[in-house]
Amino acid sequence: MIFTKYNYDIKNDIIKEDIKRIINQVYKLLPMREENVEWEKPLATIMVELSGMQRLFEGQQEAFLPLICKLEGLFTLTSDEDFQLYRRTIFECLGLLSDIKNNVD
């Protein structure tokens, strides 16, 4: 179990499932961008959720900082020429999220 800053304990399996859901949401950003579908709003929603998760789980900030920074950077990659960097950054974020999920113990 992990304790939040409000002294509320959350089972590891619940946290892992939630991170798995976020992984799927981040992955969906890639085809959304490829198909010229609105991807900024879903990204903003992911950012809000991860920022809240980072604040909630004290002592885990170092795991979330690079992830949040990379996701925030996606907002600047809007031209067609930026797509490969956008794609690579998505996969880097997926790796960081997997690391966070695997370290929940």
C-alpha cells in the first residue's frame, strides 16, 4: 500500500491499474495526432491527472518530473516536421509510465 499526503492508503493493484489506464490514454495520443483529431485536450487532461497524482503521492516527485516535462513539451510539437519527435516522445513517456507502474510496491 502507498500512503497519500492525506494519510489515505491505496492498494498497489489499484494504483497499477490506474497507471495502466493512463498508459493507454497516452498511447492513444499518437493515432489522434496522425489522424488530425483533437489531441491537445486529452493531453491536457492527462497532465492534470498526473500532476494531481504527483502531488498526492509524496516522495514520488522524481519519478513524475521527467514524465510531466516530456508531456508538457508535446504541446510545442505541432508542425508536420515535428511528428517524429512527437512520436519518439510518446514512446519515451510510455516507458517512464511503465517504470512508475513497475516500481509501485
